[in-house]
Amino acid sequence: MSRVWIQAPRNAVGKPVAELLEHPLLRLAREMYPGQPVQCKTMLEFFRGRLRVLDVRSENHCPASETDLLDWIAAGLQYGALLKEESPDLVEQILEECGDGILRGVRKGVRQLIAKAGGLAPARLLPQLKLWQKTYHDLEQPRFYGEELARVVYFADFAVWIPWTCCA
């Protein structure tokens, strides 16, 4: 997380103005996928679509309450399943882009989290995603807006991966 904030000014050099004026959630998501252009583009489409559906009109606003997180998780599960069904070649490109080592770890992590959650219901996944975030990203409760956005990106991204790597 801190890497993203520290590198943001350097990464802004040479970017189109439209990209610089994107919602901070999109800028944060873009930074999450270095060296993974297919996954980055795919996830940015998801986040842009969600921001449109949620009618987010300000960079200072992004639904990130407990209830909103449940909606982000549900939308991520749905998006991942839709892509797996309608665009299996795209999902395969993303999996190849990650490489076998990362993919093995992701599959293992997804299966463990689902087992601990006892299912795929967003209300069951949310507490486990919070524990996962605390363990792997050293973030418990967001202290500022940027951390709220990071939590949305992490949880939604994880949810999208569930149908790609497991059982949804």
C-alpha cells in the first residue's frame, strides 16, 4: 500500500490527463497489477463499471462501509463467474500472465479462505477477508480514505479470483 502512495507522483509522469483525473480507486487498482496488463485492464473494467452502477461522481466518495463491502464481494464473485463463462480465453490469459508459482499460491489461498468461511456467501467471506488482509497486508481497520479504497480493491479482486481458481 505504501509503495503505491510513494510511487504515485513518479508514475504520473507522462500519463494522459484523463488517466490522472480518474477516481483514486481506479488509480490504486492500476498500481496493483504491475507487469500484468491483461489482468489490469480486466479489473479496471470491473471497477469502472461498479463506480458507474454506484453512481460515484466524486473522487472523494466510494462506498466502502461494511454493507458496501458485501456488495463489492458479491459483484466480484459475479464478475469473475461471468468472465469465466463468457470469456474463458481472457481468464486463461490472466492465469498465464500470473505464472504457475503465483497461481498455485492464489489457488491455495482461495481454497483455504473459502473453507474457513464455510461457503461463498459474501457475509461469510467478509470476516475471513478481513483476517487475510490483516495477515498479508498488515491492515486491520482503515485509518484514512486511501486505506478504505485499498480494502475495496483487495476484497473485490479476491472475490473475482474465486470463480477463476476454485469452485464458483
